[in-house]
Amino acid sequence: MPASVDPSPQGNSWQLTLGTGAFAVCFAVFGSVSALMPFLRKQLALTPMQASVAIALPVLLGSLGRIPLGMLTDRLGGRRIFIGTMAASVLSVLALSQARSFPQLVAAAFLVGIALASFSVGVGFVSGWYPPARQGTALGIYGAGNAGQSIAAFSAPFLARAVGVPWAFAALGGLCAVWLVLFSSSAKDAPRVVTPRSLADTLRPLADPKSWHLSLYYFLTFGGFVAMAIYLPTFLTDLFQLSAQDAGMRTAGFVVVATAMRPLGGSLADRIGGRTILLAVFPAVAAMAALLCIPGLVAFSIGALGMAAAIGLGNGAVFKLVPEQFPKSVGAVTGLVGAAGGLGGFFPPLLLGGVRQAVGTFTLGFVLLGGFAIACLVVLIATGPKRATPQPALAG
């Protein structure tokens, strides 16, 4: 099995920068669909449900694709897999720029999900360069590549209005292509000793209940981030009649807050433990979901930004726990946990689109989000360290 040679106590900041940038440009490609959906809805005359399907489909491939990409990263190294993933991301967004009908849109949008799947590649790539005591901070910084979503949310609507939707998609593909060239010329895998590992050995950690607990927590934290980030333009234009540009800027703000909190979550997890962070995060998510149910832009904005801060901290905390609990299977477990997080971003847009179309409100979706956060808190408490049972003193 792959086993990292003892990494430098200081890590490798250049490789961390390359990995974070690669994830950021991939995330920008992934975010292009939701950022440009207000334009696509008008151009293609999409129903609310059709728009939701197009927004959710990239998340499906981006979720399920994380498992095989994580396993390949364990076996072959992150450099080669990241290069292939970025190349596929460029081709998929160029295909998206040529979509002229709903079937073409959903087919291309599904393929764009490969960009989201890149996450598990980078976790394996980055973690090998850092010792366990610094992996929470390093992976928190890497996870800040989520900021790529804000690049798409902020720039794509302005580009679409200035030069058209196809060129807005193409510009994000060009950005990814530029980083692909830089990454290909400079990235290196962490030194490691490679020992043959069977498929059964690779899959074995996925049967550990701890990996599924982490998956549940990431389903909420990262899934909540993805669902909110890709659906915020729709919320803001539909509920509050904001312009696409205004909605894009506010969405970019949400992404920036969540992204900034992720390294902080990782750093705090290095100091006080990821579980301690999650004990505070889950109640905070439930409280912010309650605010989203209150009519009015002010309450919604406070709830959204508070949600961004809470789930950003939670994302950093969860991925401190992955290499800590599964040091020899980071890629495989990251694939599973990341897939769960991606699926957490896949189902809510479909649910919200269906609820909105059926009853004319999004409130039920926010209620379910708060309830799920409480359920995660219950699981976290129930599976925590057990206190030792006091033993009776021996007479003597």
C-alpha cells in the first residue's frame, strides 16, 4: 500500500499552493452552471424543475466521481490524476458553452461535475506533504479552493452580459487551462514508498463505521455549502427580485465567508480537535436555517452568512479527522466522505425546485436542513468517547 515517507515538519507551501489553485479553478468551472442559470432560464425557457435538474446534475458526477478518483490518487499519486481531471474539466465547460437546448444543457452540465470530483484528488496530493500535526491547517487551506465558486458567481454574470453566455463559459475554461499548464510543469507528488495493495485492502476502510459518520457530517457541511452556493442566485432572483449581477455578488460573499472559515476550522481542529468544533457547528447550522425561514431580505442575509461561517468551520474540522483516523487510506476515505458531501449538494436543489413548484415556497427545505443538523449532532454525541465506568475499590 502507498505509505508516505515522513514529511517535512514545515510541509511544502508551493505544492499546497498548486493543489489549492487547481481545486479553485476546477470549482470555478463547476460553479459556472449555477452562476449563469438566471441567463439560461430565460434563453432556454426552463421551468423551475428543469433549472434545478441542470444545477444538480454536475453535483451527481462530482459526488460519485470522488470515490474512484480518491482511490486512483492513493495508487498512482495526485499529480497525474489532477492533470487528467483539469483537462476533462476544460473540455466539459467548453461543451457547456455550446449547449443550445435543455437536453444539451443537462448532458454538458453532468460532465462538468468532473471538476467538483477533483476535491478528493487534492486531499491525497496535499496531505502527503504535511505531518499529522499540521494536516488540519494544510487541508483547511486547500479546501479554501472553494473560493473558485465565488470567481464564477462574481465574474460569469458580468461576462455573460458583456460578451454572451458562451464566452462566459469559455473564459472559465481558459482559466482552468492556464492553471493546468502551470500545475503540469511544477507539481510533484510527495515522496512515498509504494507497496502493492489489493482492491480489497483499498476498500476495507470504507466498511469502518467511522468513515460513514464522517460522511454524514460532510453531507451536511459541504453539501450545505454546495446547495446554498449553487441555489443562492435562484433564491435571490426569485424570492427578492434581485438582478442577476446583484445576486451573483451576494453569492460570491457567501462563498468568501464559507471559504475563509474553512482554514480557521482546520487550524482550530489542530488545537482543540475536530469533534469539539462540530459540537458547536451543528446547533449553529440549525439556528441559521431557522433564520432563513423568516420572510425578508435582512433575516435571509443574516441566516445565509451565518450558515456560511458555520459550515465553513465544519468543513475544515471534518477533514482534520479524515487523515487522523485513516492515515493510510486518505484518498479512499476522502473519496467516500467527499462523495457524501457532494450528494448533500445534489438532493437539496431537486427538493427545493420540487417544493417551490408544488407549494410556492422554499420554507420546508430550510426546516429539513435544520432538522438534519440536529440529527448530526445526536449522532456525534452518541458515537463520542465513552467515559470509563468507575470500578469499585477492592477491600483489603
